[in-house]
Amino acid sequence: MRFSDRQLTLTGWWLFVTSAFFFIVSTLRAGDMIGLIGACAFMAANISFLIPFYRRSSHEDHED
């Protein structure tokens, strides 16, 4: 089974989002505010990289 470059890239970004979520949970449990700020920034960055993939795909769907 072969995945397209787009599928592999999206999978990678979703794995980063998942890891960011666990970093947030971990820092909350530890009470580490600096770590929490960093984990939230990491999550925001990952989401910002995902937005163009979904914006582009919905835009392409409307062009047909």
C-alpha cells in the first residue's frame, strides 16, 4: 500500500499534534508553567501548519 506525499505529510503533522497534546497533559500534571507555555505554542504551531492542507483541499473541491 502506497501513500501519497500529502497523506504522509498530514499523518506526520497529526502525530505532532498528538505529541503536543501529551506534552500539554504532562506539563499540567507536573505543574510546570514554562513547559505548559512551550507545549501550547508547539500545539498552535502544528495546527497552523495543518490549516493550509485543509483550506487547499476544500478550495480544490469547489473548483469542479
